[in-house]
Amino acid sequence: MKRALVLTAAFLAMGVIGWQVGLAMAERTDDQPTLPDAAKKAVADAFPKGTIDKIEMEKAGVKVYEVDLKVDGKAASILVAPDGTVLKMEIQLASDALPATVKAAVEKETAGAKVLAIEKEEKLAGAKIVKLEKAQIEYEVKMTKDGKTWELEMDADGKVTEKKEAQEEKEEKGQKGDKEEQK
């Protein structure tokens, strides 16, 4: 009976945490990509206490989302496919969280040095490169409009597959803003 109550409480807590992570993801108002539901669930399952800092979509023939989070104050990231398949997870660790053999090797290799950061990386899935029967053609167009630089992606038929403000310009604006704040 006691075990059933503990399991019920654990499931309820996981549901609440997952709901909170889902809300944090749903409340995003910036222009970061929106995670598909399966990817949201994978992130919440992998890092139940995580708070999302940044989401980027990477494409190398397949969409993959890189999600940067904070978990108990430590940096973490997860690479997840739209279907929720987790490809890779990284999280910062303290040296006392390392397995004994790894800790000993780190101490030996870093003797006399100041260790700045330790990350644990877990690769959970990989991609297999397959030659395509027919080349997939995509066009990228960089343009300025209304004082902003934009990037368009189109398929071979001219259908716009993605339109976004250029990242370089946004980063430059952010750096200028940082410099202006420092003055």
C-alpha cells in the first residue's frame, strides 16, 4: 500500500513538472522555433527540473532541435528530433559526481591545472548517412526589407519552406546593445 502511494505521488510530481516545462515552452514569445509535442515530452522526460534558455533548429537533411537548459543551476543541452528521439544530452557536473575511474583520470590529467568545467555527454541515437536517389535542391536567399536582414529557404518549386530574420544581424544588435549598456 505504501509503495503504491509513493508511486502515485511520484507520477503526480512528474506530471506537474512536465506540465510546468510544457508551459515554459508554450509561453515563449521570442522567435525561437517551437518544439513539436513529442520533442517537448522528450526534453521534459530527460530534464524534469530543466528551465529552457534557448532552442535552435538545425538542419542537415533532417530537422533536429538543440535545446539549452538550466538544471539545478547547471548548464545542460539536449539534441532531439521532432518525433521525440533524443540523439544526445549534455550536462555540467561537479568532479565529485564522476565515476571513481573517470575522476581519478581527470585528477591525473589536470594535475596543477584549474578545471573550469566538466560535462557529461550521452549519445543515445545516431544518424546513418544514406545516398539519395535524387538530389534534394533547396535555395537560400538573404535579403533586407524594412531595415532588417532576412533569410528565405525555398524548395526546387519555389515554395518558401522557412523565413527568418538573419541570426548575424540579431547577434550584432545584441552585442551593440551590450556595449551600449556597458558605457
